[in-house]
Amino acid sequence: MRPVSVSAGAFPPDPGRRGRRSGRRPRPLALAAAAGLAVLLAGACGTGRPDSILDRETLVVGVKPDQPGLGMKVGEGRYEGFDVDVATEVARRIGAPRVEFVTVLSSNRQRFIEEGKVDMVVATYSITPVNRSKVTFAGPYYVAHQDTLVRAEDKDVDNVRDLKDRRLCQAAGSNSWRRVKEERQIAVRLVPAATYSECLDKLRDKAVDAVSTDDLILAGFSAETGSAFRIVNAPFTDERLGIGMRKGDLDGCEAVNRALTAMYQDGTAGKLLRKWFGASGLELNFSVPQFEGCA
Amino acid sequence: MTSVPVNQIPAPPSPDRAASPAPGAAPARSPAPSPGAPAPPAPPRRTGPPSRLRSVPGRVLAITGACVLALVLLFGALSTSFQDVNDGLDVIGHDAGPQVVATADLYFALSDMDTQVANVLLIGDEHGLGKGRQRALELYERRRSDAGRAVLQASALAGADPAERRTVQAVLDRLGRYERLAARALLLDEQAGHPAGPPPERVLEVYRQATDLMRLELLPMAYNLTLESGTIVRRAHDEHTSALGTGQVLVAAAGLLALGGLVWLQAFLARRFRRVFNPALLVATAIAGMYALTGFTVLGGEAGLLQEAKREGFDSVLALARARAVGNSMHGDQSRYLLDPERADTYEQTYLDKSQSVLYAPSGNLGAYYTAVAEGVAAYPAKAEFLGLIGQEAARSGPSARQAAIADVLRRYREFQQSDAQLRRATSREAVQVLVGQLATRFEAYDAALVKLAGIHRTTFDRAVRDGEERVEELWFLLPMAMISTAVLIVAGVWPRLSEYR
């Protein structure tokens, strides 16, 4: 009898179940049962679920700081653009109490997710098989297309294939140039640059002849700089822009997908697309994209 | 000696102590001085108000009551757990599971409609090319009616979920619009009369509208419905697995309480009434114990079956349904690549992207991809470091009947990709011939192998669900009997003892 009560006493830290057997004379059987219960419950509750973006008090969202129309830093901790609006809307719909935006770059966004510095990344993040093996992607929230930007006076480029022997800007951390040089095997001359804003400067200064990347990015830049540039309007890829989060956060990923579905169904997504890209002349798609599936 | 009388001086209180032992805590707990030696009940001293709990019949009743309470708890815990298992199996086996199949069928039918329209347009006037124009038209008609049926089924299974219902409704609306556009493109094409290859621009314009509607609006909706069913199953599985765990704990606790109570009752009766065994109670204890143990084990087994139904069955069925959907739209991209030179680059890139999501092999362009696939498939199953929908199925399958089926899928996939290489090398007319001839045959063989592999998982899934339901059903059936028989036996065991006090 005694050993039982001793072992029952060995499980007091079981949270939320305290005080149930205080103040009464120990009943051996009740104690034995309680001990068994405690052991089994401890086993059942021991496997804690990995934390999810759904549990955050403050959702930390990584966005780009230098892409007009998508993610642009406008002040301390303040950003604006389509990505920012999508993130805000998604956060509201998955019930995040507060949202905080921070800067991520193409070169560090995966590491930031893995290290937990950001909970969610909405930063023209392409869903690719390689990215998917490190990061869980909800969405895509939009399928962009790679297109080409040239100087307005350059009338000879109608198609990506016309870039043969021309100088193409190669922004660090971006894979867009591969779509031209490796996938299409078009003989372009690559000119490296740190960011797409630098690419735009180089294009204006005639240091490069073309910038090729997602049409949304190009639309943002060309809207900013007026009519000095021309989008060729010959899209040649599908780029699925996803919302990245910690690998394995399936609950969070599925909740974001439901939020995106609702945003397209009630017209919010269409409104945001028109707000940021309506004036660019891009052909926009207002129907919900085909999701990747959470994994 | 003198000291003795001195000591005895304060004696007077002693009789007091003998008369009223009540203030002490001991008497209630110690029936030791009880003169209950004679079997016929000699009611123990009744001092003060006769507390019912202190009388023997009172205590017998109290212990019996506690036993019955614990048994009620046990049977309650069992029946809620069984109910929970049934609900879980119902969602997984009869709701979301079939929904995955219905929506995947929908995707397949829709995607193939668009492919067949493209094929008819490509064949143009050369009606006998490859498998011929007539066959493509017949396939289009068949897929159209498949799609209609699948939408109806998906709509029935969508139940009350508002987002899903809206999606199904949107699919219906757009399907009608697609059919009108497709019919116009086919008519214009017939009027144009052109040799095999890309049709005139005005035909292409209409087809572009149709295929955009299909690929950008209809197919994503169908695909997302499939994924949503996957979400529902995953949640149901997690929820019911944890509920089963809790149920098992409750059953174990209530079972221990009930058994303890029954043993206590047995011991109490034996001591009080000088009988070694109370046979009726003994049998009741055995029944309750066996039922609790069986219930506990079955619940554990159900958790295993739910796991098996999901991991070995459902997850693979879902992955393969998605692979099949993506594969069909890849095949469509081949037709569209030939049909629309202006968008050929995009269709080639989406083809590569989709191929990579089916079976991932590190490669920057299609040429490298063909080689990587050929090497990877040749090394299987010795080396299975694949990613992608089929890749992961291959990687997680040990040697089994499944492995042979997977090897078959991989082999046919490689052949299909080899035909793709041929298609992209050929001149326009030859390419169409490859597309509606050899390539179509190889695609169908690959797709059939995929369906066969999915069938193996489907069988596992169905069996696990059925097993789970049968086991619960058996215990359900026994539950009332166990309850009634333990109740009757307890009464039979206790009643004669109590009546000795009348």
C-alpha cells in the first residue's frame, strides 16, 4: 500500500491536475489509479507539437525592402507593396494578433526561416523543388511570369530569344538569368549586379541591354521610373510565388491556403492586384492559383 | 510500591475513555475489536448516532456503489472512444478519402479535355495521323461526361463546407464557358482546313482563351479541392489519434478503478462474512477485467489502423492522384507546345517544372533532365534518392509488391520522357505524328502503371478502414452484454449478504 502512495506522490508536477487528492485520507486504490492515470497522461501529453505560425503573439513577416510595388521599405519597420498587403491580410485571416515586418533578401530568407528570425516570408519567393526541401510553402499566392524589360527606344526585342548576344543583368541571389541562359540556352552576356535596383540603374546607363525577371517586379520598377523602359510582354515562364514558413508547419500552411482561397473568392486578392499592378498594363489573373500542397 | 497508588489516582477518567472512544480517529478505521467472529451478523457496537457508512451493510453498499460508478466510467469511456473511432474512420474512409478520388478524377477529365482539343487542332486536315482525329474527338466527349459526373460527385461529398461548395459551383460555371470556347475553336479549325501542325492565328486566339480558362481557373480549383480533402484527412487523423490516446488512458484508469473496487468488495465480504470467495463477484470481476483489457488493446489497435490507413493508404493515394493530375497536364503541355509557337517557351518550361515536381532530378534544362531521369531510374531500387511526388513514393517504399509496381511506373516514365525528347527534336509534322502516336501510347502506359500502383494503396486503405470498423463493431455488440452481465452478477453477489441483515 505504501509504495503506491509514494509513487503517486512522485507525479505532482502534472500541470492542471493539482490538488485533486489533497485533504483526504489516502485511499490506496484511488491512489493506484491516479498514479496510473498520471503515468499514462504524461506519456500522452509528452509529445508536444512543433510550434506553428498559428501560435504566435506577434507574427514576424519577412518582406523585400527594395522592390517597388511588392515590398518597399518606407520607414522604420514600415513597408508597403503587394506582398506586404497579402501578408497583412493573411495574418488577419489566420488570427494573428499582431504583425511585424522585417527585411529579408533573396540570399538570407531561407536561413532566417530556419533560424526562427522570421515566422513567415512573403518576398517574391519562388516555389522550386530545391526550396521546398528546406521550407514549407503555402500558396502560391500568385503565379507571376518571367518577362523582359528593355529601354523604351530599343524596338528590336520582341521575345526572349532576341536577347541573343545582348547584355543581360544578373542580380545576386536570383535565378532568373538561368531561365534565359541555361534553360533556354540563349547566348546572352551576363553583367553582375547586387540588386534589381542596381540592374535598373545599369539599364538606364546603358551598361546592360535587358533585365529579365518576374513581371510583377518589372511592373513595379517601370511604374516608378515612368516611360524610360518597356516591358516586352512576352512572358516565357510560370513563377509560383509562395509564402514560406518553417519546414513542417502543416497546420500553419493549410490555414494560410484557406485564407488565400477565401481572399480570391471574396475579391480581396483581385482588389490588391489592381491596386498595385492595375496601371502597369500587365495581364493579371484574378482566379485562385493552383496550390503546391503543404509538405 | 507506594508509587503505584499514586499513579492510580488520576484513574477516574479511564472509564470515560472506555465508554466513548469516539473522539479518537482510530475506531472508524479499525474494525479489529469487532466481535464479528460469528458468521451471523452481530452488529458492532452502535455508539452515538448510527452513521450509515459505519454499519456493515452501509459499507457494503458504499463499496458496491463505488464499483458501479467506476464501471459506469469504464463503459462510458469505452463507448465514447468507440464512437470517436467510428467518426474518424467515417471522415477518412467514407468522406474525404472518396473526395480525393472524385476530385482527382475531375482534374484528370478536365485536363484531358483540353489536351484532346489541342490534339484535334494539331491534326488539322490529316485525319488519319497517329491515332487519328476521330479518336481524339471521342476522347474529348468521354472526358466531358467524366468531368460532369465527377463534379456531381464532388458536389455531393463537399457537404456543407461553404468554401468547397463555392469552388464546386465555380467549376460548374466555368466548365460551361470552356465547352463553348472549345466548340468554337474546333469549328473554326475545321473551316480553316490546314495541314498537321499549328492552326491559323484566329483558331489559336480562341483556343488560347479556352486553355487559359482551363489551366488558370478550372484546373487549379479542382486541384485545390483534392488538396483540401488531404487537409481534412490529416486533421481528422491527428484529432482522432490524440482522442484515442486520451480514451485509452481513461479506459485504463476506469478499468483499474473498477477492478480495484471489485477486489476490495470481494475482500471486504470475505473478511466480514468469513467466506473465501464470492463466485458471482469473481465472475463479474473477470468480465469487467477482460472487457477493459480487450477495449484497451482494441483502442490501441485502432490507433495503429488509423495510422496505417493514413500513412500507407491515404497519403500515397493522394500523392499518386496528384502525380496523375500533374502528369496529365504535362502531357497537355506537349500538345500546346506544338500548337502555339508563340507560347512554346512557356509550355516547355512548365513541362520541365511539372516533370520536376513529379520526379525531381537536379538539372537546369530538359536535355539534362532526360539524362538524369534515365540514370536515376536505371539505379533503382539499389539507389532511391528521389524527390517529387513519385520520387518520394519510390524513396519510402521498401522491398515489397509495391516496389515492383513503382519500378514499373519509373520505367514507363523514363520511356515517356524519351518520347518527349524525340518530339522536341522532330520537325513540325513528324512531331505531331509522334505526339498522337507513340507518345500517346507511352503516356497511357505510364498512366496505367500509376493507376495500378495507386490501386495497391487503395486496397491497403480500404482494408485498414474496414478492419477498424469491424473491430469496433464487435466490441460495440458486446458492450451492452458486458454491462448487463456485470450488473446482474454484482447484484447476485451482494444481495444475499445484505439480506442477512434484514
